[in-house]
Amino acid sequence: MERYEEIERSIITSYRKKIWTKFLKGITEFNMIKEGDKIAVCMSGGKDSMLLAKCFQELKKYSKFNFDVLFLVMNPGYNQINKEKIISNAELLNIPITMFETNIFDCVEKIDTRPCYICARMRRGYLYNKAQELGCNKIALGHHFDDVIETVLMGMLYGGQIQSMMPKLHSTSHPGMELIRPLYYVKEADIISWKQRNNLEFIQCACKLTKNCNISDNSEGDSKREEMKKLIKSLRQTYENVDMNIMRSTQNVNLDTLLAYKKDGKSYSFLDNYDKV
């Protein structure tokens, strides 16, 4: 058995409950894939998107309905070491990638205000454009369970708002395109465990503007998201299911107990109907 086959097998055997079943749950519960879809799995070279690609390969093998998938890698300006690491990992995992070049890092390096936000928006736009050019109607990103609950907390603690990371979205700037997040219920700890069990090493952050511009994905950053990871880890010591409760809170919103909320860009207050009893 080839090494990539052993790695594939681990997803549906050793990690069947923690990864494979949750991957399928996200796709099924949120109706992410339909007959005739052509999906671009967007790969950054990190552990999450590499796992997502392998899950899609397995799904393609066993799926009862027809859909197509391609594995899209955008090079926003990686140094040669990181670029070669992505290519070698794809070869190791038997993932036939399609790589295209951009100069996003060079552009963002000149921006002083919110460079990370601008970078993320530019990367998303390039991925949509290329996927659409290749005949895809959806892009799949590797955001996982922890990304979702960290987003909820960041919105509350730093943005003063309650919002979540949605499992799928229609693109507002690319008509006919949709974004899906099939790892929505997969926990990061289980992805790390899968990576370590299979002795895999992926790039973490290759951005010129961050401190962690190295191959290893074991170092910690000092971003707000990293603060949320530490906060959740601390809370878990007291409340074992705190992460799941954060997730459930986004599915059990009681509008009757909120001071105000927004819907389709319009704001509503509890006072709007307060005297209409």
C-alpha cells in the first residue's frame, strides 16, 4: 500500500468518527453539494485545506450522485521554499493540484490600513475568478469548527456584535458562485491529531507581514484569533462542552430577548413592536 493510501484510509478508519462522519454531517445538514456541481477545493497549503482535499477525494469515490471536483492552489507570492513544500505535499498525498500565480502579497505589503482584511478579500476574489474561469459553480474552503466559534467570540468581544461564520454563502460579487465550508463540524484538535499520526508537515503562514513565515505549522501567532483559541482552551478547563455550547448558541437565537437585530441590512429594535400586545 502506498503512503498516500494509508493516509486516505486513516480518514475513514481511525478518524471516521472525529473527521469523516463530521465532514459528511456538514455536507448533508447544510445541503452543500448537489447533482452536477463542479467544486474548486481551495488549498492554501495548510493542514485544514489539505485534509479537505483528501476528504473530497474519498467522497468522490463513494458518492452516489455525480459531481466534479478540482484542487485549486493560488500562489499569492509564496517564497520558493513554501511553494515547493505545497507542491511536494500534494505529490505525497496524491492530490492533482492546479496552481495559478498572483502578486497579492506584493500589493498588500504597500497597504498600511487593515492589510490582513484586504489580503483575505483579494484572495477570495482571485479564487472565485479562477474557479469560475475553470467552469466551477462552488468553491470549498477549509474553515473548521474552531474557526466558527472563534469568529463568534471575536465578533462579541472585539466587534460588539453577534455573528457567525456561515456554512455556505452565495457570492455577492460573482453571480452563480457559492462558497461552502464542509469541515464546519470538524474540530481543529482532530485535524492536528490526523496530521501528527501520519507524520505530515504543512505550511502555516507564508505571509510577508506576519512573524510566522516558516514551513512549520506548530508555532503560535499573536493575532486576535490566537487570543480566542487560548480563551476557549482556558474555558474548557472549567466547562468541558463550552465550545459546543457556543456553536449551539448560534442555532438557538431567541429574537424576543434581543434589544436589536439586523436583517437584510435593515435594523430592528425590540421597541418596534413593544406596545403591540
